[in-house]
Amino acid sequence: MSRASLDKQPRDVAAMFDDVAERYDVTNDVLSLGQDRLWRRAVLKAVDAKPGERVLDIAAGTGTSSEPFADTGVHVVPADFSLGMLRVGKERRDDLGFTAADAMRLPFADASFDAVTMSFGLRNVADIDAALREFARVSKPGGRLVVCEFSQPVNGAFRKVYSEYLMEALPRVARKVSSNPESYVYLAESIQAWPDQRALATRVAAAGWGSVEWRNLSGGIVALHRAVKSA
Ligand SMILES: C[S@@+](CC[C@H](N)C(=O)[O-])C[C@H]1O[C@@H](n2cnc3c(N)ncnc32)[C@H](O)[C@@H]1O
């Protein structure tokens, strides 16, 4: 069983997700205490896709983040570089059109999507600035970006309790439910090392996106960053 380290070598990250693929969705539900369903609804609302629009869900994994789009009739393209995650997704929802793709070098034409969304993927990418620039390249002028990622709880006391959950309780629970508990130690460490809401917004803007804003979910455990590609 493999886990990635914080330098996030693409080969290690893809292998780690290959290992957790079979039990990924059930483990997610348990570890997030069911909050993940609420976060997915918020992403759908923030992307606000209109009928006929094309949405790229990059780092879609098993497609759980793409399903809400497909289920409302939006043309969503779920893409990921873990073939293991794509295989599990394809077994479950063959209609989704899963595509192998690396966020840092997307196999899509310039200006080919109305929106790009990424849920719980950016934190795992080795060069997030390169990925954010790629998202701008494949977006049409006026296209939207919505990044859903773990972030920093805004309340100091809650932040302390959450940090203890992350570093102590979460790895213990993962040992019971995950096929690769070590990868959940990586999850906890990578969340702690991730830029906070403001710092991530600055990186998004520096990659060529305009009107960058964010919204906290579950007290800032998760943040949704939204931006628009200038016309
Ligand atoms: C935590 S899962 C999230 C899956 C899905 N979006 C969801 O919300 O359930 C993170 C996914 O990011 C993918 N990933 C990480 N780095 C990537 C990259 N550079 N290109 C494409 N996918 C990547 C992993 O393979 C994994 O499937």
C-alpha cells in the first residue's frame, strides 16, 4: 500500500488513489460525517451551469463530484489521472464518459469549457499554479472556476478541536474503514499544510482569473473558491 508525501509526486498520488479507489466513497461518507453531500450541493449551485453548457470536473475520481451535474442534465466531463479511480467510477456510472487527464497538462482544446470545477483535488497537485493556468486555458472567456477544497475553520476554538480530529481521530477511524489507512495520514497532513482561504484566492488570481471570491462551508472546514475568466 502506498501513500504520497507532501512533495506530491504525480506517480505517488495516482498510485495512492488507485489503492483507495474501491472503498473511496464509503470512507468519505464516514470520515466527513455525511457533510460531503452538503458540500457537493454547494458546488453545483456555485457552478450554476445552464442547459447545454460544458463543464469539466477535473480530479473527478470515481465521479461522485460529477454526478450532481449529470443528474441535472448538464454535460459534465469527469477527468482524473488515477486509472483505478476512473475504473471504479466507470463500473458504477458508465454513462458519465470518464476521461484520463492530468490537471497540469489537460488534453483539451483552448476555450472548450463553460466552467471548470475541482473538488478535493487541487491540494494533491504538485504544481497548483500550473493547474490553475491550465483551467484558464481550457475555459471560454467569461467561463467560471469553482474549487472546493479543505481549508481553515474560521473560529479559533473550533480550529483547535478540528485539528485534533484531523491528526488523531481521523487516522484511527480510517484504520477501520479504509483499504489504505496510511493515505488518510497523508490527507490529514496535506490539509494542515494547505494555504488558507485568502492565500489560495491570491494564487487563483495570479494564475489569470478575475473576480475571485470564496465562501466557507461547515465553518471553514471546506472553502469554495469561485472565479471568472476575463473576456
Ligand atoms: C480526494 S479525490 C476527489 C475525487 C472527487 N472529485 C470527489 O470529490 O470525490 C482526489 C482526486 O484527485 C486526483 N488527482 C490528484 N492530482 C491530480 C492531477 N494532477 N490530475 C488529475 N487528477 C488528479 C486523484 O487521482 C483523486 O482521484
